[in-house]
Amino acid sequence: MAYSQTLARRGFWAGLSRDALALGAMVLALGLTIAISLCLGSHNIPLEETLKLVWLKLTGQEVDPLYRRSEVVLFAIRLPRILMAFLVGASLSLAGAAYQALFRNPMVSPDILGVSSGAGVGATLAISWGLPTLGLHFMAFVFGLLAVFLVLFVTHLVSHGKSLLVLILVGVVVSALFGALGSFVKYLSVDDQTLSSMVLWLMGSFAHAGSWPNVSVMALAFCLGGIPLWLTRWRINALAFGEEEAQSMGVGYERLRLVIIIGSTLLTASAVALCGLIGWVGLIIPHLSRFLVGPNFGRLCPAAVLGGGLFMLIVDSLVRVALPGEMPVGIVTSLVGAPLFIYILCLGRKTWI
């Protein structure tokens, strides 16, 4: 008995050390990526100059007029865009991990309940009506929430909100409905410039979203949606045993499911409303995070946040530096995510990855 307990303790601490090492490596990679992203762009800034400007800003010292242009590029353009890319990637990845835990299905993505399709309708309507950027973000956010609330309402009418299968099926139907509405709005658009703006927004981009006000809004949404998920992490782990087993462990299943849906919807709707449709992040990154730290949501949560932010930051840096004309990030995430997901499927794992 004592020997088996000793082995169990060693296995626990070995797993904890491995997870801490993985998270530490992700933090190190994130810091390195941020440093590279700050330096590279249409106006390259040497690393030494970048570090000097950051130090002067942190200490409140006056910047030499010789570096005034670099200061504007660094703190008014690149830094808010980098923070926005990280927050959006982290939000989508965390929402995907939470939804996959709720539905006990690793194939679930953050837009399973129609939030992306709803946000797309709101954005296309705002563009067709000629609303300003703030109005576009507001319309996309509201319609994204409207789609999810419609899913919850119909599910309640059909099964009194107790069936996850009905919830998924209704989400598929509502997504198709809002997708058709978005296509109809684009069909009615007779202005080529308006139609082009709709298509570009639906591809997802940080080109016009990387501003300090948008970063503040996204950071607030990340806290409002992510903190409840973190605080209920042990209850989310109990969902792996099923609804009845979770309730026998003292977990309020209905309330927990509502918390997960509201928190994940807020994260996804905010990201989509500010930056457009960016796919595959919430589906792929939770998979890769589970490879590193396992399915324990207490460890998966920070891994998904770091992994999603790192992945999105790498993709955004790639489209800024390596590709001419700044291709929308949604295209690159699809080009990378789809083959990567096929590779994960080809691994042939029989366990819940």
C-alpha cells in the first residue's frame, strides 16, 4: 500500500512538472514572438531600439525626437494589434476548450451554437446600411448573441433544455438559417464596394481592429467570459463523467451549462464582432493543448489561452511580414488548421484527445 501511494505521488508530481514545463515553454515562445512582432513590419525597428523605447515608456522618460516615428509605429500601431491578436486567439481557444468539455466532444468549435453566423448577418447588415465601425461591431455582437439565445429558446421548447443532442442540432439549424440570411443580404447588395467590404470582413483581419479602444473592449470581454470558466474549472472536469455522475458529485449541471454557454458565447461574439470570422482556432488549439497538458481543465485552461494567443500572433505576424498585401488572417488559419486537423485525425487515437 505504501509503495503504491509513493508511486502515485511520484506520478502526480511528474505530471505536474511536465505540465509546468510545457506552460513555461509556451510563455517563453510567446515572449519571443511578441519581441519579433514588435520589431518586424513595413517599418523595421532594430531590437535594441525597440527595447530602448519600451524602457523609456515604462520609466516615463522623454523619447528622443530622432525615434519619434518608431515610437508611433511601436505603441500606436503594432503593440495594440499584437495585444488584440493575442486576446482574440486566447478567447477563441478558451471558448473551444470549454464547449468541447461541455459536449464531451473534441469535434466541437466555438461557433457550434451559431454565434459566428449571427455575427456575420449583423456585420453585413451594418455594412449595407453604411454604419460606422462602431455600429458594425455593435451589430455583429448583438446578432451573435441573438443567434445563441434563439438556439437556447428553441432547445427549451423542444426538450426543456435538457438534451445536449437537441442543443447541437438546433445550433446547426440556426447557423444554416443565419448563413442563408447573410447570403441574402449580400445578394441584395448592388454596390461592388459594399459587397467587397462584406467579403473582406467575413475573412477576418486585425488590420482595422488593432486600436487601444478595441483592445480595452476585448480585454474586458475576455475577463467577463474567461474568469467564470476558470472559477468553475473543477466542475467542468466533472462533466467528463456525464450529467448524472456530475450531479451526484454535487455539480449543478444546468447552472454550469448556462455559465459555460454564456462565457464562451461572450468570448466568441466579442472576437468575431471586432475582427471578423476567424475559424479553426477554437477547434485545433484545444486539441494541441490537450496533447501537452492533458484534459484536466485546470491545466487545459491556461494552456489553451497561451496556445491560442501564440498561434494567432504567429499567423498575424506572418500576414504582416511574409505575405504581400496583408492577406486576411481567416484564410491563413484555414490553410493551416484544416491540414493540421486531418493530421490529428490520422493519428488514430482512440482516447479523448
